[in-house]
Amino acid sequence: MVQHTSIKAYHSTPRTTQRQRVFEAFLSFGVEGATDEQVSRIVRIPASRVAGRRGELCERGRIRDSGRVTENPSGQEAILWMVNHDSDYDCRRITKVRRERNELLALVTDIVDNNALANHAALDNRARQAILNIPMK
């Protein structure tokens, strides 16, 4: 029989997916990359399951082959895998942030250049106050 305290503890523990844990482990190795076995030791998941989660991450463009190999404990070559910082996800996110930053910069520049702060309806009061603190040329 399972005690009610065990059930409460189970539900209160934050859950992460194996895929997330594997991704974070690869991320921790940085540009050096890691083998499935190295990640397996960190996340305490069998290497065969790490390989499966890594395969899913590769299909999603999150992990890629580093182009390097190393020797595993059994003496065989093993691919060093690494986080793909150029993935579509990262590119879309970075592009969005850059676009928003450029739009805000253009808006602020327009306001400062034209001294049109009081009449500009696109900015809320906090943004107006922040812009007032920008030194004028």
C-alpha cells in the first residue's frame, strides 16, 4: 500500500522529461560535445535511452554531430554530440528579439529626434519616463 505522504511527495516533485534532461546535459558540455555514454552517466538514464532522446533532439534540430569522435570505454569510436546553437528555433527566437529591438530603437530615435514625446501614443508612461532620462544631443 502506498502511503498518502508518498503520493503527496510524488506530486510535489518538479517533473522534467528525459528529453529535457538529456538536452540540458549536452548543453552543459558546451562546444566540446559529449557521447551518449557520458550523458548517460550524468542524467542516470541508460545509454540506449539517451541515444533515443538524442535522436529526437537531432530530428528537432536541437543537437548535432560535432564532427569529432572519441574512444568510449569499450575502445570503440563514439560520436561527440553537441547543442546546435544555429537551430531554427534559436534563429527564429533571435530574429524576433532583434526585430523587436530594432523597432523600439527606431521608435525611440524618432521620438528623440523629433522631440515628439508628449504626443506619441505608442508608448506607455513608464517608457515615456525612461526616454525622458535619455540625454538629448
